[in-house]
Amino acid sequence: MTQKDITFVADFLTEHFNEAPELYNRKGKYFNVERVGQYLKDEDDDLVSPPNTEGNQWFNFLKDSTHLKESPLLFPYYPEKSLHFVKRQMEGVIDQCLQKPADVIGKSVHQAACMSLYKISQSEDSTPQLFKLPFLWNDKTSNLHYVLFTMLENSISKIHILRRHTDTSRSVSNGILAVEFGNFLNGSINESSDSRCYSCLDAHFYDDETVTVVLKESVQQEGKERVLAQLPLS
């Protein structure tokens, strides 16, 4: 150790471990503890060296404010307690605030419909990802809820649209349908069906009547074409 290190340690001991007669009756703690470490102890005991809040602008502001002094919106201050104690107190308040909404929302959620999208073999070690880019849209004018998604592998050129009424007691026609892009962008019917086949990269609702899709050519070659298309929902 260098002389500078020794001096630093000596100054630390001198500052924080002076005898403190006022602490003699505190369970044998006859010295001031390091002021930062006491806040991190996971104990409910009072701090040995509580902070001096005299002159603190925030406390003075609260003390002089008749409206804020007793406000339930302000979290209470415990100047004699460690941060662990305050953390537990705050967690308890937050849990209490969230419990009622969780109970109400949980009891109001129920299954409105169930439909099988695909089946996989029970012998497969890992389940393949067949469900991609689900996008939700709520048409408030017609009270309809939409889900856009694609199914990989078997139907890469299709986008599926699921439509449900927000009132679960009502049903809508064509609850789920698929739009296949394939070679619909070909210039003529004489072009090969394999020459310009497209798959969906992404899809979002543009508004209540329009769906925007990003398509790419499915052929394996350089310079694949990308197409931004807007499709009327009708």
C-alpha cells in the first residue's frame, strides 16, 4: 500500500468511527456506521445515523403547503428507515393498487370463439413457428375487431384476416378468410405462374377500409422486387 492509501483509510476511520456516546445504549453500537451502507441494509431497524433534513427545500415546501401536507398522492417519507424498508412499503402499495383492476379484468375475460389454425405432429421435438406478424385493428365505426396474420411454410403467399364483432354475442359473416397474392401482379395471363410469385413481408391496416401490405418476389435470385400495395378491405 502507498502512503496515500493508508492516509485515505485513516481519514475514513477517523470520520466514520469516532466514539458516539449518544449511541451507547443502542445494542452495543458504539460507533457511527458508514453513512451510505446503512441505507442498503435489509433491516426494519431505524438508521443509526439518520439524514439531516434541516434546510431541505422539498421538506420545507411540503411543510408550508396546506394542500400537499396531507395529500394521499404523496408517498410518505420515512427518514429513520433504510431504502429496503421504503422499497417494501412501496411494493405493498403498488400491489394493492393493481389487485382490484386485475380481479375485475380477469373475471371479465372469457373465450368467445375457438378455431384450429394448424396441426403439428406430436413426435416433433421443437414446435415450428407457423404464426407470424399478428396485427390488431379496431374499427370503432362498425364495432369490428380485426387480426391480420400469415402462416409460414404451407401458405407463404397468403395473408389471413380474422374478423370479430366487439359484442361477443353477435357474429359476422366471413369470420376468417385468406387473401392469396401469388402472381396477381403479372402483366398478362401468358406469363408463367412461377415467374412473378409474391409473398407477404408485412401487413398493417391503413384505415378502416384499407390494408397496406409489403410484398416480395419469392424467386431465389438477386434483386428481388419489393412492392407496397394497398388493398381495399371490400
